[in-house]
Amino acid sequence: MTDTIQINGDRLWSSLMEMAKIGATDKGGVCRLALTDVDKAARDLFVKWCEQAGCTVTIDRMGNIFGRREGKRADLPPVMTGSHIDSQPTGGKFDGIYGVLSGLEVIRTLNDAGIETDAPIEVSAWTNEEGSRFAPAMVSSGVFSGVFDLEYGLSRADLDGKTMGEELERIGYAGDAPVGKPVRAFFEVHIEQGPILENESKTIGVVTDAQGQRWYEVTFTGQEAHAGPTPMATRRDALLGAARVIEAVNRIGLDHAPLACATVGLVEVHPNSRNTIPGRVFFAVDLRHPNDETLSKMDAALRVAVADVAQALNLETELNEIWYSPPVPFDADCVAAVRRAAEANGMAHRDIVSGAGHDACYISRVAPTSMVFIPCEGGISHNEIENATPEHVAAGCQVLLQAMLERAQAT
Ligand code: HGY
Ligand code: MN
Ligand code: MN
């Protein structure tokens, strides 16, 4: 029976489009930064939908949300799915929320079919996966899996100094459930956020691994001075220093091609005045590679580049590595369950390594875990034009349903 039930793709699509109205931007994307009022509104809608689907809803102390559908065996840990509700400032309608609402669709489908699983089923929404407002990324699934302690998680502050703990209280999502519990298996469905599946006309990505990441914060301090009378040779221009390191970061990515990624996406210039030589610049660096040793080489190259530029331009420098998430191999049995579900549905699929980080990366430390990818248009994400087709959205959720059901039986 369970291998013939089909998710309701139209219902999933309309839920996605309904949710996309919350934080909608003029260009068709969403801006739902973690723990803002917009994030709260989306959370509230998700909680309402979970309750309407008969779930009991639990919020833990990091604001992670769990919608639970009981099974025959309350003694068994839940088979869990989920992703994140928060977005990038210029985010899309699918990144994260697709995985959350696919989990809800799995529950809605089981309700329609009157199927009682052995293990409970849970759909989760993890706080601040993006790491955009509060760094680092995946911090709440990180606390759940023991990578960070609770105090570290709650004390993460945004650039205005507001902490996650304060903001959770403010929006009413400072739950009282402890952070962390047994999980029988975890599956996350997500758009690929890159071009591989679309280029190869594949419907499903069977995610075997996720690449490693290192995040840094760099501050260069020179000296503010007048843009007119100050001779070029005597300047201590912090922005020139940042510019040279930004070029070096790109070079580090290219030097470790084809798999390395290297990005500077955040820069703050002080005093940011057109006719004052910048005295201080703060910027963030994001290095990634699937191989840990290569990622370490990229780390070393960055440190050399920062030191050389600081010396050449007579700048004081502060370089802090604020986050290291090693490459993640997902659970072979869970990966095989995803592959079997794709094959059972005759869906074109391929194994793939995730270029992006996901909550599944950290949950894999405490539960057998794997991911399901679907293509996104042009491989574009973290962009308001992010798009996916209703067919692919439904296909990914169908694979999710079948992979979860396989693990939800008590055998
Ligand atoms: O940065 C990432 O890979 C994810 O979108 N947080
Ligand atoms: Mn995501
Ligand atoms: Mn993202």
C-alpha cells in the first residue's frame, strides 16, 4: 500500500506560493532574515498548518520547530525531515522552505491515505540555517547535534548587536524544549542551488556528501585621511587592502579548481565617505571544498595573502576563523533509500555532492541522514529569481515520502 501513495503536488505548490507571500520582494523572491517579524509570520503559518494536519508542535530553546505525527510505536525515535524557513536578504521562494513544506506534505499525504507508520514522523524547521543575519550558518541544527553549546547559539549576535536569544524572546519562539533528541533517520529535500541537475536533465540528485566550509572575519585598520592632500605613497588605505585580499580569495578558488569555491560577500567600510581614505574595513570570507586537506591548503593561502597585504600597505590586521564545517559523507543506507525511491518512480537521477551547507550536514552527526536534490532554473539560488518547476517540486517530495516510509517501518 505505502509504495503506491502519491503526494499531492498541487497542494504542495500552492502551500509554497502561499508561504512565498510572506516577505515577498518586488523581484519575485523573499526576504525572511532569521528571527525578524517576517520570519515570525512564516513560522506562525507553518505552525498553524502543522496543527491543522493534526501534528503536535514543539519548539525548543533555539526556536527549532517540530511538527510530530504519532506512529504505532511511541518508543521509536521519529523519522524526521525538514529544512529552514529563514532566507537570504535577496532569497528565493524555494531555498529551505521547500524542504519544510515537503515534510508537511508527507504528513498531509499520510493523513489522506490513513496510513499509520511504526515510527513517529516529524517535520522540522531549523532556526537561522542561512547564517546571513547571525553567523555561522546552521547554528541551531549545530546546537541540536552537539556541535555548539546552547549558550554559544543563543549569544550569536547580528551586526547591530542583537542576539539570537533576545530575538527568539521578542518573536515568541524561545521554546522550553531541550535542544537535541534521538532521531531514527533524517532526510532533507532541497533545490540543488547549482547547475548540474538541470544541465544533465536529471530530476533527482542523490546527495552522497556535502562539501566542507571555512568562514572568516577580517578587519584591516589603516588611517583615515583626506582624499585630496594626502600623497599616495603615505596612505594606509584599508579598502585597498581589502580589495587586494578579495582578488586573492578569488585566486585561491581558481587555484584549487574545479571544485573549490571562494567568496567575499560582506564588506563594511569605515567611514564610507567618498572623500576620506578608508581607515577601517571589515569583511567576511567563505572558503569551500569537498576535500578537507585541500580546504586546509586554501586556509593557509588566505592567511598568507592577508599577512602580505597588511605588511605591504602598513595595515593592522585581525583575522578570525569563525566557523569550520568539515566535509560530510551522508549515511550509505539513507542515500540508497533515496536512490531506490528515485528508481522506483522512474526518475532520472545522479549522485551529487552538495555545494551548499544544509541542516542535514549537522543532523548527520546524530542520526543516519541523506538529502534529495531537485534542479533549480539556471542553477541560480540566493537570488530573487530562484525558480523550480511544479513537476520537480512534486518529484522531490515523492522521493522524500518513499525514503522516509522505508525507514519508518519498525523492521
Ligand atoms: O551557505 C550555505 O551553504 C547555506 O545556504 N547556508
Ligand atoms: Mn538552504
Ligand atoms: Mn541558502
